Amino acid sequence: MSDLKNDAMRRKETLKHMILQLHEGQAPEAVKDQLVRLLGSVPYNDVVEVEQELIAEGLPEEEVIKLCDLHSQALHGALDLTRAKTAPPGHPADTLIEENRALQWEIKRLNQLYKNVSESSPEELLENLSEMKAHFNALMDVDTHYQRKENLLFPFLEKHGITGPSTVMWGKHDEIRIFLKKATEALLVLDAISPDQVPDLVENVLKPTTTAIDEMIFKEEQILLPMSLDTLSDTEWYEIFQQSPEIGFCLFDPKTPWKPEGLPDSTTEDNVKGRIVFPSGSLSVAELTGILNTVPVDMTFVDKDDAVRFFTQGKERIFNRNRAIIGRKVQQCHPMSSVHVVEKILGDFKSGKQEQAAFWIEMNGRFIHIEYFAVKDENGDYLGCLEVSQDLTEKRKLEGEQRLLNY
């Protein structure tokens, strides 16, 4: 056992020496050759531990952040992932990886566009720049990816005494945010970019941005996530899973629910604070009430047993409602002459024959649109019927476009 411990210490000391060589100006490829020759391969967790030790020993954090990309260049192909765990679908680590695949698709397309620059006519250059702009707009979503790491993953790692990622990676996140800001600002006004400026823009602004994002993906998947899967418990990962929708996702919408086996049901921190947690975020009762009463539609929900359970209370109601109808059968809220239509709609919704039904009427000089929707759960089971009524009188008069702010 002592021999294994001594071997691990010697391996880390060698890795530390190599990283210091990078900081002294050695080329990454030369350092990688030495690493492979002396160590064969490097366990992923050693990299985090060594960077953390170097900071603790006095190497300035700014210096580690500055040369972090050289570290990863030297470690490409030298990391040992044979014992790395894999995360199941829906797991927060799996979601981060799926987001990385989406980011890499954008980067791959941008790399193709970069290559086209030297061979494009002025007209083609403008088209290429327009497409680049669209891909960079998509890459801006990476901020939510980084926010989940910073605000959910890093705090749990710090509880285990692992502070390196939050020190080094957070700094790299901020660099990438600055790169993205410069790139998107440069692409904001395409007409102001002359053809002879495009190669310089690509080489000095756009390429460094996509390269930095791609390097971060390497660091995450080769070092951070394997080490995190070894360190965090299922309970901690589940807390990250529950809180992730509050921040949002990046170019990928996770559909698979994940909950570790044997974990008891628990009330999340958001629930304790009185927030209602949804798959796509959370709201307080006051926020939800305000939203429902602000949208310019009247909504009434009838449950699967045909009982009225809820209606909005906006400022300008189309049809009068009062709380006396709550709990009543919806059939009792309609005149006898139209009950058969209500029964038909509900029957078709429950059987799955139809999903929606629409009507529009003229009422007191106003054009009113009324639509009914079958509400179902994630398994497709019928939950009830939602009635949505809207006064479209003014919207029917719209013509052309309005692109400028006009209250």
C-alpha cells in the first residue's frame, strides 16, 4: 500500500514539474512528449489536485488561469479515462455532455465557414458572415451551461475540499464570455465589415472564441466530469438535477427525468421557500398569479372529472366568472342549448379523438376567439380541459410590421 502511495506522490510531483515547465515557456507538445515518456498516462483527478496544490503553494491564480489552455494542450491524449464512470440519461453530468455535443455542432459548422473565407466572393462573404452570426448567437447559450457549473456543481465540489475547478475554470468561463461578447459585437453590423477585414476578424476574434469553447469542453469531459462523478454522491447530484431548471439549459432540452434509486422523496430548497417548482423553472404563488392575470387571455381549467378548478382574473375579462363556480360541473355553467357541444368536446378529448376545438364570434362589436385544449400529462393521460378566450379585434387590424418601440 505504501508503494502505491509513493508512486502516486511521485506521479503528481512529475506532473507538477511538467506544468511548471509550461509556465516557464516550454512548448506544450514538448511537455506532452515528456509526460507520455515518463508517466505513460495521467489519471484525470491528478490534474485538478496538482493545479490546486500549485495555487496553495503560491503560484498566482491569474497565472494558472492564463496558462490553463497550455495545460490541456499538453494533456491531450495523455489522460487515463479507463476507470471513468458514465452518467445515465437525464443525469446532470449527461446533460452537460449532451449540451457539449450541441456546442460542438455549432463550432464544426463555424470551422467550415472559416475555411470558406479565402475562397469566397464579396457576396458569398456576406452570406458566410450572416451564417456565422447565427451560429455565434447560438453559442451565447453556453452562458447557462457555465452558470450551472458555477452555481450548482462547483459549490458541491468545494464541500469536498475541491476548489481548483471553481478557481481556474470560472476564470476561463469569464474569458470566454468576453470573447463571445467581442465576437457578437463584431458581427452585429455586417454591412460595416469590408471583405478585406474578414480574414483578420476570423483569425483574431472568431476563431479564438470557438477554440476556447472547444478547449473547455475537453477540460470538462476529460477532467472535471469524471472527477465529479467519483466525488459527489447521488443525493448531491439529485440536488443539482432539481435546481438545474432554475438556471436553464444550453442548446439541449433534457427530456429524461432522473432520480437515483433508493432516494427518499424530499422537499427541495425552492419548495421550502414557497416556490412552485416546474420542469422549466420555478415561480412563487404571487409571481404565478401575476403572470396568469397579466397575459391578454381568459383561461379556465376544468379537471378530468369535468369540475371547474381554476380561472384567471385579468383586468379586462371577456366572459364573467365568479368563484362560486369552483368545484361545479362545467356542464352546469352552460345553457342547456350548448351543453351537448360541451359534452362532445370533452368526450372527444377524453377518448383522444381530438386535441383542440376552436370557435370565433362577434360580440358587442368585438371579435372573440375561443379555443379549447386537451391537457395531458407526460404519459399522455388526460388531466382536463383548458378554455382560452381572447379579444382579437385590434390584432385583426394589424398590417405590415412594427420594428421600433412604440408605446
